[in-house]
Amino acid sequence: MPAAATTAVAGRSLRLTNLDKVLYPATGTTKGDVIDYYVAIAPALIGLAAGRPVTRKRWVEGVGTAAEPAPGFFRKDLEPDAPVWVPRVTYRHKERTNTYPLATEAAVLAWFGQLAALELHVPQWRVDTGGRRSNPDRLVLDLDPGPGAGLAECAEVARLCREVLEGMGLTAVPVTSGSTGIHLYAGLDGSTTSEQASAVAKELARAIEADRPDLAVSTMRKELRGGKVLIDWSQNNAAKTTICPYSLRGRPRPTVAAPRTWEEIDDPRLAQLQYRQVLERVAAGIDPMSPFGLRSSVDDDRLATYRSMRDPARTPEPVPADPPQLRTGEKIFVIQEHHASRPHWDVRLERDGVLASWAVPKGPPLETRSNRLAVRVEDHPLSYATFSGTIPTGEYGAGTVQIWDSGTYTAEKWREGEEVIVVLHPAASDSPGSPDSPGSSDGTGGLGGLDRRYALIHTGGKPEDEQNWLLHLMKEQPERTRAGGDDGAAQRLMREAGTASSVGSPQADTTGSAHPLTRSTLPAPMLATAGSAADLDREAGWRMEMKWDGVRAIAFTSASGEVTLLSRNGTDLTPAYPELAELADLAPPRSVLDGEIVALNGHGAPDFGVLQRRMNLSTPARVEAERERTPVHFMVFDALQLRAADGEPRRLLRAPYAERRAELEAQVGEGEFVHVPPVHGDDLEAAMRTSRGLRLEGVLAKRDDSHYTSGRRTRDWIKIKHERHQEVVVIGWRPRAENAVELASLLLAVPEDGRLRYAGRVGTGLRQADRADIPRALHSLERKTPPAGDIPAAIARDARWVRPTRVGEVRHAGPTRAGVLRQPVWRGWRPEVSAEEVRWEA
């Protein structure tokens, strides 16, 4: 660029001056270079800044040198001589009101460069055109190294934070800050307030500090920061801003807050990037923020269509003038019976500040065998949820509207334009219901006062059918009994673990009978005992397998080419994992195989948290949709029945492990989703190194001469993990102090000596959605008294107790002498494990 020019930038006329002025003396980078950078990087930056008030940090005379850095100054209010086309928003803070520019186009970024506004700082929330702040759509952690620490330590802390965030169901994207540290971003769904996001970030920071006090600190006290990394969670405060990704920094060299891949974070040569490097990366298609799910502009007014169809002077319907606003708390639903020219029911679900709406001509089905047409119609305002009355003749939708049922709902899945699965929670109501509905006469509404699980599935097909969906009452419904009592669950927990199984009888499976196993006589899986290297008898021969982080399954291939998958407790998993049907082509007919169903994370490693997306899906449509996003694999590691030399099936339960493995490797092939992982010899130390390198759970050591002991936990198989996991029985939950319906922590127990023993509480690792969904899921299990008797009074005071039937899993740092888990982190539910089976891991 010349030294001064009036030029067109992205269609805007902009006066650019002093373009040859050096702003970065160390590299000779000029104002013209800065403007060129911001124009070039605009496609990547604008999506991350749009809708956010921009605070600029300006260096009018340049940044100075490393020896004599020049101070910049912050500017919030829009400069008086700003071009008229620069979009702006007036925002009212607690103590002041500011007018900010909005970075919506490349020309605005070029204007920032003209002002020598090198750094662009934005909050984690956005505003609408009226200056109203929404909930944050991202969470950020600022990892700042103290004296004696550097980028390598920040990378180590980033990996720890990532693990916790992913355990909460949040995808973390790292950004080398362009200064000294790393920022971590995780997308939020807009249902979390800034205060809640700050609380979650603070809890995460403290948990990592407690786990790694040698490496991380969560407070800003300088005397505590030597050699450590500060996890600054306060950036989520609504009043705080953070350097925008892809912004330049006012450092001695023109470094950038650069989004990075996790492979780069793992590289010991990790360094901050300068602007030319960033431009080269983006030009090569390397933009880790691009799939981040952050919205790139201020939302369109989703009520525009609704308003265009109604005259507020002629209809009693609510017609708000303002754009929709996001609302915190439980999401509402309403079903309205609408007697218009064509009578129908309107099903409305709160979503992103409006009521997403479907017209159902025959009404919501109350039987699982019925599918009802549901036509997607325009979004309605939230205020429509309480509307009933008569729409005058001649107006759109003329006729009478009355509320058929209403309440709150839990969204299990919401794939825009494809599939929605919700559980409706009706409130006590005087709604009349329908003449043939169970709630028509007792004041409980059309749904009969029962929680109902529905799926809305888009039919696809021709363009003219774009608005057509199907509304289906799902076969698997929430438990509908609300009475207290434990149904004998505590007594069942007293049983000996491993002596019963709905898959098959251990005694029957270990007799060595010559009769082939069939689908109806499949054995229960053999179980391993937790241990360490000291538990391996060196006089015996051992082989090492990798430990997979998934769900155990026994597989059977029929003579006709069908595959059956049964879980540890006998649940038929076959419909949930259709891709594993390829096993029929890889194994002989009537084979019985033992393995683990896993899902892979972004590193290609099995991840139980990722697998949760595929668990408990109840319809083929849901399974197929999630299959595209989360394919599963079957790691086959043992053979219980394979083909003999005469071609007939041969039971291998009494054969030694070494023989079973040899037959497995000889007869079962490798597929796209089915794998026979290798055995790693008898060197435990080498196997553990391999496991760490592959980011696996640990190692399973198996005796060469061991038989397959169905349904029993033996010391012939020893599992040795890199970190401690523990199955736990959920016995209750504690609400957040500020929100009685949101979960703060789950209360845990482990059976011991014939009774349940309190094992602590867990709040870390829970996703924000879990904090609303889990209490709802546990509602039908409520009871008045605690299932365990040794719970501290301070914990029990505000606890909500549930029958001890549901099992989860946590990661922890070991139990205390009192049997309470240290630093537990929630990993997920274990639906394949019954409460009776839970025992302390060694």
C-alpha cells in the first residue's frame, strides 16, 4: 500500500494514512502491514467477534522495543470520527453506558488497523441490535505461566483442562495467546449465565489445582505462582474481555492469538506464532476454530415471519415488537388445541428464545404404535405459551385456541431440521385435554400427568414436503411410578457380586459341556480384578492386552449370518450398533466372541465419554443419525466358541487362554469396525508405555493357562490402569444453592460388607446439560430416607435421596481411610452394570 490513500476496502471507502509508519520496530512491520493482515484474516476472525462489543487497545506510536516497550491504551467508546458505516451498539454497564463498534466486516477491521488498534478484546457474550446481552456462547480459560514456568507447562495444564472439559461434554480449542500463555475455548449452548459459566470454570480450576498443586494454581496471588500456571477462570465474568482469536498482540514482535491443533500443543517445540505464519496457516486451510460451532453474526429475528402474518390491532395473540431473548432455567413446552378451519394440535417447544412449533392434525399420539404427521410452522414468541382465546375471522389461524397441556421438557437430542427427542414433564393443570386422553377428567392435562418421551423426525423427501415431520411416542418411556420406597434395592445390593447374570449362568457356562453355545445360552463375560504389577505371579506365564475404555459385549454370529450383541447384564445391544453387523463376514457362523465396544475421540483413542452419545438410543433413526457422527468399533479379545476342524462349532471355555487367542487370531478377520488387537507379550512395563502412547486406559494382564470363568471376577485377569476408576451407586443428589432444580453434585455409595457405604460426592466432569437433566431423570426414583447410613450431616442436610439402582463411573485420586473418594470426576453412566455388581476396585 502507498503511504496514504483513500481506498475501497470490501466495498467501503476508507481514508488510510501513514501506512509506512513502523508499529513493530523489531520486525519493521508497518501500519500498512497491519491493515493488510486484518483484511486478509477477516474471514476467520469476524465469525469469532461478530455481535460482541469490541474494546480496542491502541499503540499510536508503535509498540516500542523489548528493552523499552511503549504503553498502549484501551478504548471502549467509539471514536467520534468513526465512519458512519461502522456498526455500533450502545451497552449499559452497571455504572456507565458505552457505545462500542462491532466487527462485522473486513472494512471495520481495516479501520481498526488505521487507528493502530492492534489488540481487539471481546467478551464471551454477544448483544442484539438493541444492546441487550445474551448468555455467553463460550467458556474460556486463560492459562498464564508464572515465573519459572513457560509454554510447555501451559500445554500440560491445557491437556488436563481439556480432559475435564470433554468429560463435561465440551469440545476444547486451544489458542496460543500471542503473549506468554494459552487460552482454551469451549462452546456453550446459550442456556448458561455468565455467573454459572464462571462458577463452572472456577470449580474446574480448583479441581486441577487440587490434583496437580505442583503445576497449577487457581488464585492470582503472586507468591503462589512461581513455577506454576495460573488457570484464570475469571475471564468468564460478564464484565471481562479476552483477546479475540486471530487478533494481533502489542508485543515486541507481531504475534497473534492463534488457534492451534492439539497435535501442535503436544509438540515440545510449541511457540507463539507471528502474523505471517498465521496467514499461511489459514490460507492452507488450517483453522481449528472453524468447526467450533460459534455463531458468526447477530442472530436473525426468528419472530419476523410470525409478525408478518399477524396484525396486533386485530388479533388477541401476543405480537411482541422486540427480537426474541434467550431465557435461563428449565425449558417450557405447551400443546394447544386449535379449532381453526382445520382442527389440529400445536406442539411448541422453547428453543433459542422462541417456541419452535409443529401443527399436528391428529394430536400427539398416546400409543407407541402411532406416528402422527407434524407440520413445522413459524416460530412463536414465548408469551404464546399462556395464550388461549379466539382469533377473529379473517385473521391468520382464525378459530379458538385452548391449552391442552403444558409444563417443562428435557431435550435428549436436537438436530436442527433432522430429529428432536424430548421428554415432556407436564405440570399439574386444569387443561381439559382431549375426550379420549387419560387426562381429560382429572385435571392433569392431555398427557395424563405422566412424563412422555417423544421423537420428532423430519421425513425428508420432496422439496414441497420440507415442513413435514413425524411425531412418535417412543417405546422406551420414563418410569411412571412416583411413590417412595427402595423396592428392595438395598437388600439386593447385599448379594454376592458376580453370582447371577441375566446373560447366562456361570455354573452352566463353565462345565465344559460339549453342547455348542447358542444365542439363548450365551455366557456372561469373565471379569478382571484391579491390581498392580505386584499382583502378577512371575512363576506363571502372562500376556498383556490393552485395556479398552468402552462397553463390554458378548457377540454371537448365527448360521444365517445375523449378529447378536449382549451387554454385561444381558441387554440386547444389537440394534444400537448396526455397523458391527460386519462381524458376520469376519467370523465363522455360530462363533461366540468377547470384546469391547468403543468410540474414538479426536486423537483416535477410545473414549467412554464419546461412547455415551451412542448409548441408550431407542430408534433406528436416532441410531443412524448419531452413527454418522460417532461410529463405534468392536475390539475382539477372546473367543468362547469357534469352528473346529470338522467345521462344527467348538466351545473354548475350558481351553487355556493361549489356545483361545491363537484360535481367535486364526479364524477372525479384521474389518472396518471390527478389530482383533494384538497381544503385547509378557513385558508389563513395555505394555504400559505402549498404552500411554496410545492414550488408552491401561493394560489387562491374562494368565496363559487360565480358563474362561463366565460371570466371575478372578485374579487370572488383572487390570492395571494409568488412573483410578470406580463404579459407584448413585444414592442422591444435592441442588445448587442458587437454583433448587439444578444439580450441584451426585452422592455416591459402594456396597461393602453387605450394606451401602457412602463414598463421597462428585460435581466435576458433569456437563452443564447434565445439571438439569439428571435431577429430572432421577425424579421417579425419589425416596425420603438415605440409602446409606454414614453420610455427613452437612452433606445430608439438603440432599435429595433416590433408590440405589443406577450405576455410574468416576475417575478419582484414591479413597481416604474413611472410604470417601478423593477428587472424583464424573465419567458417565454405566447402564450395563447393575447396582448389585458394584464393588471397590483394589
